[in-house]
Amino acid sequence: QVQLVESGGGLVQAGGSLRLSCEASISIFRVNVMGWYRQAPGKQREMVATIGRGGSTNYADSVKGRFTISRDDAKNSMYLQMNSLKPEDTAVYYCNMNWGRNFWGQGTQVTVSS
């Protein structure tokens, strides 16, 4: 069974930075696209950023220019560098990868205070 484990969340003041990590229990070389999603109470889970095998990236308009997604296939890991954080970035952040079915991590809480 594949497992995804997120880490790096926490509490930070507006304007600060956090780096999230997602470690997969199996090889991620076969995963064409993987990404970070987030969900706040009362809101739908939304895509934050995705990255493909060739390094192509997509970002939600709300985080473009502030967040950077990356992957290290040798370490079976994916990362999200978050800079210039805003209170509206507060959410549980989830790692997502697909091996024929979608798999999700348990989530890591990011709280940005104003």
C-alpha cells in the first residue's frame, strides 16, 4: 500500500515562509503529475500547485509568484516552498499523487496569523 506523509506545517506570521515536504513510500518516477492541495473549514479542497515529470508547473492564481513546487524523484519526495504567506493561506495542505488511483497524505496544518 502506498503512503504519503506530509510535514513542515506550522504557525507563521503574515509575510513569513514555510517549506512543506511530502514523502512517498514507493517510487514516484512513474507519477506524471503530482501536486499540493489545500482545504480550509467550510471551503472545497483546491489545487495549489502541480508539477510534471519534465518539470512543468502550474499554480493557482492566488499563490503564483509566492509558492514554488519541486520534486526529488531520487528521494521519492515533493516539496512546496511558501513565501510571503498571507492569512488566507491558512488551511490543511495535502500531498496528492496518482498510481492509477489518487492517493492523499494525512495533511499538515498551515496557520498564518495577521
